[in-house]
Amino acid sequence: MLFLAVLLLVLLSVVQAAPLKVGSRNGKITPKIFIITMFTPEGEAWYNIPEFNLLANNITIPGLSPLFPDAHCTSDGDICQINVGEAEINAAVSATALWLSDKFDLTSTYFFITGIAGANPNVATISGVSFARYAVQVALQYEIDPRELPGNYSTGYFPFGTSSPDAYPANIYGTEVFELNDALRKEVVQFAKSAKLNDSDAAVAYRANYPQEAARASPSVVECDTATSDVWFSGKILSDAFADVTRIWTNGTGNYCATAQEDNGTLEALLRGAKDGKLDYSRIILMRTFSDFDQPYPNSESIFNLRYADQGALFPSLANIYLAGIKVVEGILKGWDSRFKAGIKPKNYIGDMFATLSEDIKPDFG
């Protein structure tokens, strides 16, 4: 009897210690899709869902955020996820730690950045979903307090090396604009458009205050671009200024609709990984769902819009990360062998302002 008890304990310890079986190459996990979120509610949108279990395999990676030290993967390793943390520095450091890790082979992985954002009511509406071609670091400029501006300035922001808000930067840091694979974007947008999006009565009522047709429309999936700033801004003047920056810095192609605090940091980190041959930059997807408007409706105040208004879209926007995002994940997995394993060849320039990934193909903006 004692022998059987000891044998049972040994067997249990073996089962508990046995590693989960995951798809691997050279002993490394080889995700087909790596979901990148920024903070807890965005990550939780992907947990406890019926399609797969991201918490089946939890992997501690040195260099990730102290708040989010683990990557999470399905038992077969096909789908993984991390929270990179909020704001550009956290996002850049965590994304760098990911591709430097010896636990993953990311050379065939699609990176799916999913998070909530503020909506430009001239382009989009709360509870809606956006997919970006450009991420523009709109706050990487000179700034003068508006109370000290010359009378002919429309905003306190103007590009480095210039004296005018409507100029192109004379001094380039390289992270001002990132361009993603537009062919891939168009394919995954079609997947997302099959989703039935979440909304709320409060969001319906709040968007009715806005005169813009885009703001008053029902939530939908749109193609437009993100403006990255560590500063969480609110107001029509700043929104209009950053819309102009997006347009000018992308040679008239970009269309600002979504605020973000992390995207350019994440994309710079992934670009360096691509330069080092650790990942494929053409496999990055950037999706943002809209939790609030970036400016107040007419005859209301920016501080009310930013801090006090019940816009009713926070929970729908988090739900729509999953509702739209799962369609993208399923579309890629379903078409893996026939379409996505080989990659979607970009037809546009992809990369940063420095043409880091190609000396032959120059940026088509600037």
C-alpha cells in the first residue's frame, strides 16, 4: 500500500512538471500570431474566450514590464500575447525584450497590436474599430505654451528645425512616421468587417451630440491612422493640429483618427528586430478600438470631454477588441497554409523615416 502511495506521488509530480507541448523550431516556440496589448483590460479581452486559451502556457521573459512579466500562449503555441505596458518607453522596452528572448522564433509571426484609443469625430466614432497604415509621432516637435504664442500661430506645436506648424520637419529623428503593409491591412479589414460590434445606449446618446457624420454613425470598421503621444490630449485645437501633422508628414496620405500612447515605440522596437532578422516587419497589424472622442462636442468643454463625460464606449471598445480581433485571428489561421504562411507581399513602402529596412526603396512620404 505504501509503495502504491509513493508511486502515485511520483506520477503526479511527473505530470505536473511535464512541459506543455507547443509548436517549436529548434526548441523555440513559433507563434503564428502574437497579440500585443498595452494594459490589463486590453489583455483580458483575449482571456477566457471560447476559441482558445491564451493562459495555457505562461512564460516569464526577462525585460518585460514589471507589471506584466509573462507572455501567454495557447498549448500548441500558435497564438501568444503580451501586455507591453502603457506609453512609448514601456512599449518599446517590452517589445524589444520580446524579440531578444531565446524562447521564441518570431520570423514567421504576425504581430497583432490591439488596444483602445480616442476617436477623431471627423473620421470615426466611439465603439468603432480602426486599422492603420501609418503611426505618426505627432508630439515629437517644438512646443510653446499657447498663452505665449505669436498671434498668427494656430497651435503651440511646430516641427523641429522650422518656425511654422504647417512645415515638414527639417530635423528628423527617424521615429516620426512608421508605415505598415497596406496589402495586409486590407485583407484583415475584410475579416474584421464580418464582426457584429458592441455598442451601448450611452454611446448612442453621446455621439448624437456631434454634428459630424462620421461621429454620429453607428460603429464600424474603418481604415485610418494613429497619432502617438505620451500626452493624453483633448480638444479640437490639438486634434486639428495633429490631423494636419499626420497629413503633412505622410505626404497627404495619412488620415488621423486614433489617439495612442504606445504605437511608435512598439513599432520602432519591432523594426529593429526586423533589421536584425528576428522578425518580419511586413507582418504587423495595428488595430485600435474607440473608447472616447478626442474632443468635445460644440458648446461643451474639453475638460468635461476628457474627465467627466459618460461617453459610454469604454466597455464596448474593450469588447470590440475581441469581437473584431477574433475574426482577424481566425482568418489568418484558416488561411495559413494557402495564404498567410508565405506572407502578404507589400505593395507600398514599409518602415521608418530612415528607410532602415531597405536602402533601395525610399519612404513614399516626406
